[in-house]
Amino acid sequence: MTSIVTRIVKSTQLRTPMIALCGTMFALSVVVSTTASADIVAFDESRDGDASDNRFAPIIIALTQGMNTVRGFSGQSSTPDIHDLDYITFTIAEGFQLDGFFVQAASVGGAFSFVGLQAGPQITIPADWTDINTPLLGWAHFGSSTIGADILPDMAISPGSVGFSGPLAAGTYALWIMELDASEPHTYSFGLSVTPVPQPSVIAIAAIFGMAGTRRARTSRTKSVTETVTKPVTKPVTGF
């Protein structure tokens, strides 16, 4: 009995620091995951001036961690019969990703406006492109019905585009924003969500340590039971 109790105490002592370690790592992961960045206005056409109308020289904006607001006007321009096209380029830094493209606000002509996305610092096709197949990574229509929605998944599977899977990785990209109704200015506001690329989860690491500790504890208990069951019982010798 003494040996069994000793083994149980040792097994408990083994698990206790492991449980403490897992708890500490879990608490650390909660602190890290709840750290948020404030929303940033990366570009506001009414504040920063007209976005570029030249697809070969888009206006350059800086994105940082958090929700980056990009807002402007499209449709009517100062030149008759010429649409106001907006071309914007941005870079996702190493260690980060673009995991959301939200329509924050939209005032469009008709049912929707258009936004296209291409890898690289330029849009390589003209605004009057008619072929369904394009070099764009993706595109989407947006309007009042998509306000509040993340259209990045729609871009990823848009017909005729190159397509992509999951968040956009580090690199340089270009946006093409267009409204065909030139009778009046129309507005848009997008929220581009930039987040750190997930690292190996401390929770997963804690789970690995926890499973290892549990396995050791089970092995210890099994060994204790086996020794108790298989140990021969010595009886006093009595006379016949």
C-alpha cells in the first residue's frame, strides 16, 4: 500500500507543474490575441487629393496593422464623357496578411460599382477591357447590398480571374475602382484588414506538453496497478 501511495503522489507532482505551465501559456495567448490596433484612415480622397486615374501609376498608400479605411469618389470626372477611375497601390509587409476587404459605405449608380485587384504595382488592362479572362487576382461588384460584407472571398473566386486562396500574403497589390455612371460623383469606403501571419499557437504547444504529461501519468498509474496485481502474495506457512 505504501508503494502505491508513493507512486500516486509522484504522479500528481509530475502533473502539477505541467498544468501550471499550460495555464500560463494559455493566459499569454489570450493577452496576445486580444491586443488590437486602432482603425486607420489610410486614404481619404477628400483629404489627400484625387486618386490616380493612371493605371500605370496608381497612387501609393501605406497600410498598417489593423483596419485601414480607403475612401474616395468615382464616376463623374471634370472631363466630359470620361469616367473618374481610381487606381491605388499598397504593400503588405513581411509577416502580415490582408485577411479582409470590407465594404464600409457605398453610394453607387445603378445596382453596383466595380473593384478589381491585381498583384503588382499596376493594373495592366484598360477600363474598357471586354474579355472575361483577365490578369486580375480577383474582382467584385459592390453597392448598398454589400455594405458591411467582406468581399475578399468573392474576389478570390471571381469568374475569369487568376484567383487566390485565403488571405493575401505579403507583397504589392493594385486596386482598380470604377463606376460607369458618370452623371454624378459616387462614393465608396473600404476597410482593408491587415493582421499578423499566425504563428504556431502557444495553446497548441501547451496542449502538446499537456498530452505528454497525461501520457506519463497514465503510464505511471498503469505500472502501479500492474505491479499491485502481479506481485505474488506471500502467505505464512501453516501446518497440515
